[in-house]
Amino acid sequence: MLSIRLERGIILLDYKPAKKVVLTKIYTEGLPMILDSHVHFNMILEDKKISETDLIKSLKYNNMEYAVQIAVEEKDFIWSRDFAKRNYENGIFYTLGIHPSSPADDKRLQNLSSLVEQEMSGKYSRLLLGIGECGLDFYRMHQTKEMQIHSFETQIDIAKKHKLPLIIHSRDAMDETLEILKNKKYGYGIMHCFAGDSAAAKKVLDMGFMISFAGNVTYKAAVELHDAAEYVPLDRILLETDSPFLSPVPMRGKPNLPENIKHTYKFIALHKKVSVSRLEDSITENFTSLIRI
């Protein structure tokens, strides 16, 4: 039996042979296609308020072309890889890395290096977008400065070896972060959840990185972030939710989901005085430049 229905602007065919349902999207022309460059899907699912199946459906229903599962500690590695493998047809990529707030002794760093080596030679190597979330966090200081710096430097070396983008976390440590990157001579990747003004953005851009803004850019008091968002050119900007954290206005105060990225797109387009469609095209082009074909 064949039936046709409309869901959120998408025409769908339901073909039901016996008991199996085959769902095919047949029309997307003219629809907005957006992406989320930084998601912690495992943390969203930990709350058990939404299933993996429904979470992936929500991406499709909101016309999300790509999303990236971000690892922050050793226990995330295999889950992140397997999540991307299960959902690669829905545009899911993943990263491998250790957050500056997570333990990063030599054994953990060696395990990271070995797994990256293994995955880069495997069938699904293109799903590994980059190395991170790594960097420095001198605000929380859950790990010593020495461990954070050693972890960051080691992960830069891993990224350089495999020519992978870095996904960088830098909080209250921008000067130190950029100094390490300068010394390592590596400027390829994303400065995630950027926290700074246009002067700081210039330094990051001058090193070669893209800059990604999260939902906090929509907050009224985030004047420096507004300044930076207006400054960063369209060919160097990305957007993210960092969900389940940093819900954008008007969802602030609620657990964040990737679908909320649409509010950040609208906010940034308004501040950059460009159409949402032009911003969508620019961000998609920027993101796909990081994907290995």
C-alpha cells in the first residue's frame, strides 16, 4: 500500500509491504538545511527523556543536514564512534578527544592515539571529523595546568599526524591556547563555543581557525559575543548548540536540543544583516570543507 503525507514541509511516501514500513523523503527543494557542529548526544540521552530514535527523527523533521557528536573523555570514545556508524545516513559525524576538565594521563592519551590510528584506516574513517574537544580551561580548573597543557599538546600532535581539524575549548585561557597552537604550528579546526570579542576573534582567524558560536551568543548581556559575531566573516563562521547546554533564547533555561540551533541561525543572520538562507549556505559550505570525501 502506498500513501502520501506532508510532515513539516516535507512530502513523504509510506510504502507498506506486509508489516514493514519504508519511509522515503522525496522532496526537499527550497527547504532550509541547517546543521549543528557541536553536540553531546550521549549526555542528552543520559536523561532518558528522549530515545535515540526520536532524537534522530527530530533532526530530520527540523531539516538538519549534519550534526557532530563530540567526545570529552575516554569513556565517550567507542560510544561516539558507534553512534555515528549507526546514524551516518542521517548526517552524523563524531570526534575523539579529551576535554581539559577530564583526566588525561599518558595511558588515556595513548588509548586516544591508538584508536584514532585504527579508525583512520577503517571503513568509516570519514565519519571521524576531528580531534577534540580539547584545549584549556583555566576557569573550572578540574585538572592541573600541567595536565591540561600536556593533554592539549598531545592532541594537537595527533591531529597534525592525521591532518584532522582540532575542536578547541578555551575558557579564561585564550592567550595560552593561541600560544600553544602557534608553537605547534597548527591552525586547522574550530574554536568551539567562542567566548571573546572581535579582537580575540581576529587572533583566532589569523591563525586559520573557524569560529563557532553557541546559544549564549543570543543572550542580551553577551555584548562582546555580539561584537565578535558581527566581525567574523561568513566564510569562517559555524554554529552549534553545545547541547544539552547553553539553550538559546527563547529556550534559555531549558535543556538544549540540536533542533534549537534554528534560533541561533536567526539571531546571527539578524546581527550580520544577511538573509537566513545566505547564512545557511555559508555555514554548510564551511562545515563541508572540513569533511573528508
